[in-house]
Amino acid sequence: MVGGARGEVARYASLLPASGGPVLVLGVADGRLAEALVRRDVPVTGVDPSPRMLARAEETRGTLPPEMQGRMQLLRADLRSLRLPQRFAAVFAPRDAVALVATRSDLEALFRTACEHLQPGASFAFDLSLPPARSLVPDEIDPHEGVQPERAVFTPHLRSRRTRQGHAGLHRLLLRHFTAREVDHALAAAGLEPLSRHRDFEGHAWAPGADRLVLVAQARADGSRSPDPG
């Protein structure tokens, strides 16, 4: 990941208003981003559908000083259907969290979850790996038509984990590679519009062919959504 963990935290933290959080993290995983934000005095609600990931996030929360642990709330839920009564100063989906859903409709549902939890003017940000060029759908096939590639592109992804003995291990995940065009379509369907696109956390401009996308979006001012493809 270009920019490393420090670049990731700095970029996400830069999207917060001067007043700070609260922040919703969709796909909290091992809780490292949530922990770093809490250490910056930002209250975080972290959500993940995986009991294994939440167990690791609980371990991470345990490394915080006791007076900070209550500012990192953890919840198991489906990211596509999550609806909380609270609205947040920012919603983040870090480290390929949006790529852990399987279909375009799932991606739209996850983006709708993000949109539903934003305070007015708040930002939704995420980063994800993009498919290699050889795997892209030909340009003459418009993803807005709802035509799926013959075979969705998945890539094994190794995520580090900590064992009880303290040694780092690896946990294999399967990521669904969405194209940049698919991402744009899902954002529009969820009532979101992109504000910025970069290829890393260091602020380098994104361009077609880049293998990573760091995107910041906001809800449309008029609250509209594009119609679902029929």
C-alpha cells in the first residue's frame, strides 16, 4: 500500500471536520485505523460482518488506554443492510473493505449504507485495488447496462493477523475486483458523487490503468439517486 499505515491514517483523518468525529468504519477488520483515530480523540463505531475480524478488533481495542477504550465501539452487522440511528462526521471503508462484497448490487447496497449514515456535508472515503488491465471488460460493454462480465474477477488477498503467541500470521481473503466504472455507477445509484480520486495516500492523481483507487465522495445535495439499471 503506497504511503503505508501512516499515510492511510493521515489521509482519512484529514477528511474529518475540525470538531472531530464521530466516525463510522465499515469493514473495521483488525481495528488498526479505528484505533489510530481514537488515539486522535475521535470516537469510532467499527462494523464488520466477520466474527473473526471483530475478535481481532477487540484485541486492538485492548491495546488502548482504559479511558479510551469506550470511544471505540464494535458491532457485527451486514454492511449492505446496516442502519443505525446515528449520523456520522465521516464514513470510511478502508483496506479493500468494499471489495469483500460479491456483486454490483451488493456494492450499491454498501454505498447506500454509507450515504444513509452521513451527516450533512460529511465525506465517505474508501480505498480499493482495481483489476489488472487484462481482466477489464472491453470498452464496448457498458457496465451501466447491467451486463456482467462472463466471470467476475477475484484475487486472493493476504491480511496479516496476530496469534496468541504474538507472531504475525496470514489470513487469506477473496476480493472482488470492481472496475472504476462500476464504482462510479454504484456511487451514483447510492446518491453519492465523487469529490476526489487518487491512486495512493500520498495524493498522486488517479488515472485509468492505476491499480489502486482512493476515493472521497459526498451525498448529492439534492438527495437524488440514479435509477437502477433495468
